Amino acid sequence: MFSARVPPLRSNRVARALARLRSAGQPLDDLTISNPTLVGLSYPDRLLDPLAQPAALCYDPAPFGVWAAREAVAAHLAGRGVRVVADRVILTASTSEAYSLLFKLLCDPADLVLVPQPSYPLFEHLTRLDGVVASPYALEYHGRWELNLDSLHRAIEPRARAILLVNPNNPTGSFVRPDELHAAREIAARHELAIISDEVFDLYPLDARAPGRSGALVEETDALTFTLGGLSKSAALPQLKLGWILVGGPETLVRRALDRLALICDSYLSVATPVQLAVGTLLERAVPLADQLRRRVRTNYAALRSLVRRYPACQVLHAEAGWYAVVQVPAIRSEEALVIELIEKDRVLVHPGYFFDFPREAFLVVSLLPDPIGFADAMTKVLTRAVG
């Protein structure tokens, strides 16, 4: 009766251990949290007032979004050094929806998109829900994360349609280096593949001296490119559900892509009018929130690196940006066993590396969003348990 696009729903051992703890009403230090609205940030008073504009009572549907909103996004990105014209900005309800729209644009059922590994597990679900196959290429760690170009070449098959870059990657926190990006562009142009560049974490470099690297593909002239962003990370407002796609590439391909995307977007019209009309003001007013988040993740990343020095058997893998850190721990038991021990004995939740398709044991992925005092206390429990 049901589609094979939705896999059988099964609970893993980590989820069952977590459910037992929560059903017993036990407190938990959550080092997996990704919701910025729940980590004690100071949101500006009346931040959401722009959503109540009287003009929002008028519904005037536009497939790519209200023109004024597209101009506002382009102006915001210009302030970050990204030059994009408004007619190449497409508004979506989220980055996840942007992926779905692009898979519909580029792929027939069973076509391939090339995805980095390790990376965010949501890609497995997003591709499957659109009847597309996620084919992995490797990121390797050699003191920093590097894109394995041989692996990318091997992943290319006749049914491949797009290369997915996550820049910076989640959870490794690694930017795509300029030489890696240049190679990916050459491969895409040669094999007639599109590039989808997810840059939602670009605003959060972990080194205060290091700028982000957003928008490198917006002015691309050889390969068709789609660059993704949105309010969820740029403004710490995931609940407002607005993202964007920036389209780049050869003019002929861009025009063909926009014509087809107009039909796809017109079939859904999913972005609410109030948030579109408010987006420029929201992005401006949310600048202090992004500043708070940058300070928070940098503080916790520095504290984690300092704390790990007391545990020589562990190391923090080098990261450049984002909200997460990867900690390598001794492989004296499985990641799953360690994570369950942390839940049951220490009341701390972390992600095991296998959730993100790390190729081997033993890695833990932790969020850098929690309050710094609680973060340091919880990480001390994690590291003590990991080496014990």
C-alpha cells in the first residue's frame, strides 16, 4: 500500500535508551541540540513585528517569491560580498525544500546525486523521498578535511546529475578549498553535471580572523550552479521557514533552469507572504543574533580544544566553521555502546559518528550551541567516560 520512498520506521538502540530516560523524567545534557531558539540567546524585542504588515493580507502569488523579498535577499548577500541579481534569487520554504525542488529539476527517478561522506544524514531521506539515489564521495582527514577527488571521479556514472557540496560541511566544519572547488567545477562542466552548494553555515567561522567563503559559485560561467541559504542559520530563525536558491552558470543553462523551476515553484507556492515581506527587516534586525551565535560556538570550540588536552587519548578534529565539533575517542568499545553508556550513566546525549557515515570508529559529534558552562561540564563527563 505504501511507497518504498518511505523506509520502514525502526528505532535504534540509541533512540530506545534515550526514550527510556525521557519516559522516566530524568534530566539530560543535550550535546546534540541544533535549535538556536532553545539555547538561551537574547532575541531582540519586537523582532517579529514586521510579520504583521497590512500588505501581507493581500495574496499575490509569484513562483520565485515576491520581487521585493528577492531584492532584499540580494541586498543582504551583497553586504556579505556576494554579488547576485534579484532575478537569480529563488525563495523557498527551507533548504530542505530547495533540495527537493532541485532534485525535481535535475533528476529522473533513480538518477544519482553525488554527496559528501561524512555529512548530514538528512540527505539520505531527502534523496529517497524524491526517488533519487545518493552516491557518496569521500572526505578524508589529514590534519584537516580534504575532498578526495579520485573518489569524486569514481562516483560519476551515466545517471549522475549533480555534485552536492556542503560548504562548510556539517558536521566536519570544513570549507571546500579553492583548488577543490575549481576541480569540482571542471568535473561538473565536463560531465554536464550541476553543482548544488549548501552554504547555510558560512556565517559561523570558528576563527575570528577567518572570513566565510560564501557565494563562490554565484558568478560561475562554465557549470550550472545552485547556492543555498536561509533564515534558519543566517538569522537564527528556523521557525519562519524561508530559504533561498541562487542560480549561476552559463546564461543559456540558467535561462532553461529558471523556466523549468518557474513551473515547479508555481505548483507549490509554499513560502508565506508575511515572511517574504518581512525578510529584509528580519535579516537586518537579526545581525546581533548571528553575532551571539558566533561568540557562542567560538567560545565552546576553544573550551573543547583546551579540555581535550587533559585527555591525551582523545582529539578534536580541526574544524573551520559551523555549529558542530568532531571528537575522536579511543575505539575500546563501539560508538553506539559509548553513547548509550553516556545516556544511561551520565545523562549526556551526543551523536555517534556512524550517524554521519564516518568510515570507521570511533568519533563523537557534539553541538557547540549549548550554554558554555553546561557545555564544559557535559563534555568533561563525555571525555572521562570515553577513556574509562
